[in-house]
Amino acid sequence: MSTPTKTDKRQQRSTARLFATQALFQMEASDATLDDVREEFETHRFGAEIDGETYAEGDLDLFRALLSGAVERQGRIDKLTDAALVAKWPIARIDPTIRALFRAAGAELLSGKTPPRVVINEFVDVAKAFFPDGRESKFVNAVLDHMARDVNPEAFA
């Protein structure tokens, strides 16, 4: 077995972010528990083959951290998101996929382990995967930039 390259590790982290967004969406849509959704993704998505298509491997540690961080800090993340949104447009009115994305990104921003600009870029790419027309990715970029500046203003000095 070969050692993963830096590119492989980056791709695994990107995949973990995408899967975390999907898992958080699934939790909200189905009222599934964190443990149930995490197990389903780890067993049936990471590197699995479904209908002849092979899903990417992902960074399990990051995936788990994003899920648990989003659940544990959801109140704080939602307040950060609300502060970044225009008045009278609370997070509850946002598309559920984007809401899940903001929660996963918020968990990573609050962890302080990844530079904020990297988090923003990665989750803008996640938005592009779900919404290829580009409008939503611009919206995601603006909101995440605001959130990141609230969480870590010195990173933007």
C-alpha cells in the first residue's frame, strides 16, 4: 500500500466536507440521529461502489469532527449565520442544503484548525457541486466570509 500524496489527502478532506454537508442535510430531512447518519455514511458512502459508481474515500476524522462540531455548536453556528444574512432572512428560511453547508463550514471555522480562507474556498466548491449555476456559490462565499471574520478577525488583518 502506498502512502497518500498531499493531493490525495486534500481530496479526502474535500470529500469529507461534501459528505458532512450531505449527512447534516439528511439528519435534518429525516430526523435521523448523528450516530445513525455517521454510521450510514462511513459504511455505505466512503469508498463504496453503488450502481457501478465508486464513491471517493474521505478523511474520516474530519468528517466526524464536522458532524459532531455542527451538532454540538449548532446554536452558535446558526447565530453566526444569522448575523451574516440580511435582516428578516433568518437561517430557517435558507435552502436546507445551504443550511447544512453553513453548519459544516461553521464547525470547521470554530475548530480553528484550518485557515479560514481555506474553509471558505472548500465550502464554496461544495456549493458549486450542489448548485452548478454559480448564484448560490457567490452567496455562500459572502456569508462564510462574514462568519469567518466574526470567528477569526485576525486572519484577515
